[in-house]
Amino acid sequence: MTKEMPNQSTQKQDEKQKKQDRLAEALRANLKRRKSQSRARKSTSQASSKDT
């Protein structure tokens, strides 16, 4: 029984680490998407201001 406890603890730590990795990846993807949207808006507004 004492041998099972560390395994369960390790398994929970692995699950937490995987979840944390997924969340970090999602955050990076979200930030990248927001930056590209911001750049697209800037280039669109600069192009329209040059036309007028």
C-alpha cells in the first residue's frame, strides 16, 4: 500500500503538469492570434489614412 501512494501522487503531478502545459500553449496561441489581429488592424488603418 505504501508503494501505491507515491505512484498516485506522481500520476496526479503528471496530470497537473500536462494541464499546465496545455494552458500555457493555449495562452501563447491566443497571444499570437491577438498580435496578428492588431498588426492587421494597424496596417489597414495606415493604408486607409494614406488614401485620404
